[in-house]
Amino acid sequence: MTAGTGLLSDSGRPPRGWHDTYRSTDEDTFMMKSRIIRLVFCLASFAFSASTQASNPPNVILIFADDLGPGMLGCYGQQVVSTPNIDQLAADGMRFDNYYGAVFCAPARWTLLSGMHDGRKGGWNHTSAGLPIQRDSGKISEQEYQRRLATLKSKAHPIASDEVFLGQVAQSAGYRTAQFGKLDRGFLTWHERVKRFGWDFHEGYYDHARCHGFYPPYLWRNGQRFELPGNHLADCGKTSEKGDEPVGYGGETYSQNVFLQGILKFIRENKDQPFFLYHPTQLPHGPVAIPELHADFANHPTMSLAEKKYASMVKMLDDHVGLIMNELKKQSIDEKTIVVFCSDNGHELYYGPKPAYHAQKLANGQSANLDDKKWRTSECGDIFDGAGGRAGLKRSGYQGGMQCPMIVRWPGKISAGSVTDLLSSHYDFMATLADIGNVPSPPGKDGISYLPTLLGQPQTQTHDYVIVNNHNHRMGSSAVIAGDGFKLVEINRAKDQFQLYNIETDNEERHNLADQLPEKVASLKEILVREIDSDRPDLN
């Protein structure tokens, strides 16, 4: 490490090439007292000179869908809902077929933004959600809200002074950074933390519970609250799990339309400088809500109302991708902008009865189990087969819970219509972005850059394994996916119950090979036990 001092710019961002860190974990006090702070240290391997940077790095847009299984996209086999704009990204770029996220929202965002796998200690679960809804609904006073908020901030898991986040890596590469949508770490955040994560511009939610509705009375823009016309419900218009409320229930201003307009404006205003735009959209996370049904489904003869709403949410997501692409072309920056589309975790059902997983009945009336009759969307009557035949759903240790769609478009660099089976994960994105921006990746991170694969070059550095941790122990606990195609699923560690699959030949996980290959089970079990709840090598 090399100690140093420096000044923050008026924007509050660090000087390029330096990683600013906090002497105190109290971000509020830090931001209020001074805009000039001491830079406690700099990671030597993270430092660089302006001469080493790409002279004109490409813009990068990351669209991060919510609870969208691979099976919901046409380029991955969807038959009912057409997704022409997302499919066009795949036709123009590269589709990943061996890509992993997390098993639900919060750890997925943390692993993406931290560059660490979600089995590491001190990860995503830092604050509780729902406090603003209590205040807005009149259950607690403003004074009580402020008292509880101060308590939450004081008890929130501290951010280590040497922790580096995705936004900061982008800033160090010379990008202007922006986030539009859901919050990125934990279940409650505030302006100072958003800045700490490396976002020059932010528009979105501060509370996870409010993200489950699409008609928030207000949102936040760079620390300032702004009202949304016609929205008055404290729970942001959250619908029931049945999804039988009238179309448009909740208010007048749909959050995703607000974010879309903000994204298009940001592109227009920053077309002449490199930018990194991160859009963790709410779509198509449920409960289902949509301003109007899409014409493709409004009069569908067999779909339920909830199914029509859900399909319309997927169509809106696809339409928004198309509008973003149109804006890039309009501003003549389409050719120098990388567009990445992926989802946080596997598929989830928001348009039918919630599955009880291993207790759920299959479409043929048989009871599902964790062995030869695993629950899967292809066998439960799901009209969309959102998981594409994979076992399990969100919060599952099987492929349906963790395998995600992943598409990258980069005109002139990525071969159109290419497909890769490279083993990769959310936590590889930080290293890849650093590689694109021609800056060193922060040391100690778990990710590996897949830029060589994107460029059609030899991928000399690859994962021996990828870790995904199911914190809820539902339908498979944790899992390790090895580079040779084998996957170990932890069912019950205390009872030494593990399942082994060769996902290269059995991605639907129908054939448990644990009894046939005990040595492979033992070797992968050793990795899994070592990695879950392991220390952070990126922190001192």
C-alpha cells in the first residue's frame, strides 16, 4: 500500500487513478463536515497514470433485469412472449450459455458490485427494509422515523475503508457513472452510501420494500426527493400475489417509465464523454403491475389476467431496451457503446400459485421432490416455461435458481451471433469493466475478466469453479460449479447430503451422479465448505 493525500473534486468523486477511502464509517458526518478529505491510502496495483488509459474507451450500459429466467427470452427459446429487441442484442453480439448470478436479488447485486462471490463473509445483508413505508403510511411519526433511521445507520454493517465497488472502478477508468432503479446493497440505503459506491448520478429507490411496487409517491435523485404525479400509496401500489387487481392499479406514474426517461436524458447529456450506466430495473419482478396490457396479450384466449400482466411486463422491458438502442443510434454513439443485458438470478413465478418447491404438485398430479421429480417450470403448468426446463426457481440451488441470461453487444469487436459456454458469473463483470477501461482490476477480487472471450481471443485465465450460496436453504443450499462441467449441490451438510450433476450433458439436473463418483463429490465438497463464509481477500 502507498499512503497519499489529495482533494475531492466538486462532484465528490476521487481524483482519477486514486481510490478514496473513509477514515470513518459514518458517511453522513463525512459528507457534511468537508468535501476535502484525507486519502488514507491507495492500493498500488490499482493506481495508474492517464497515459495508460484507453484514449477513448467505449461507453458501457448494463441492463440488469429482475427475476427473469433465461427461458423468458426468445434467444434462449421462449415461444409465447416475443423479445425482438433483446434478441437483436444477441444476434449482434454474444450470448453466454454457462453464466451464473445468485439465487435472489440482494446477493446478486452485491456480488455484481463487489466483484466477490456471495459466499464471502460480510456480504449483502446489512440493513432491514420497510422503514419509509411505516412513516409514509402514518404508522410512525417523522420524528420516530428519523430516530430509527439514525439507529439503522449507526448499526449498519460498516463499509471497509479499502473496499472497492464497481462504480469506483468505472470512475477510475474515466467514466461518468450513473445508476437508475433499484438500490444496490442491502435493503436500505442513503445518499452518502450511494456516493460511496461510485455513482456520480443516481435516480431511484432507497428502500428495498418500496421496490415491490411500481407507483412510488416519490423517488430520489442525487440525494433530493422528487414526487411522482398521481401516486399516493405508501406501499407504492404493491399488488397481491394473485395479481387480480385492475390493470393500472396503484397510481398514475409508473416507475419504469420514469427511469427510462432519465436514462435517455443521461445518454443525450453525456454523449460526448465516456459513461457507464447501470440500470437495475424492477422488471419483471412481481407482484405483477402494468399501466396497460400489451396488445399481444390483451385478448389472449387462455391467459389469466396475472399472466397477461406478467407477459406485458416482459414486453415493456424488451421495448425499453429497444428505445435505449434507438437513442444510442440517434446520438451517433451506437457503434462505440457496449450494451450488456443480464438478470440477477433465476426465474420466479408471479402469475400463478407460488410453488411450495419440494411439496409442490407437478402438472401430472405427482408430488415433487429433490430427487427424481424436481419442481421445474416445464412440468408445473407454467405457460411460459420461464426457467427453460431447468430444475427449481429463484432461491433454489438448482440451475433454475441461479443460471441467468447474459448477452453482450459491442459493434465491430464482438462477432455477431456468437455463443460462448465460458464458465462465468456476475462477479466477473468488475474485472471485465476494468479490462475494457484499460485499468487494473482491484486486487483480491474473485472475478476474472472475460474480455478475451468477447473479442474472440484465447481466454488464458478461467475459473476452476464458481460459487453460488443459497442463504435460504430451500431446494438445494449452496452450490459449486466446476470448470469441467460438474456441479455439486448441498442439500443438507449436517447429514452429509450432496448431489452431483454433469451440467454439460444434464443441465436440467435429472441424473444425480453422487453415488457413482464419490471422489468428485469429495473434491467439490472440500471447495464448497472452504469457500462458504470465507474471509474477504480483497480487504485488509
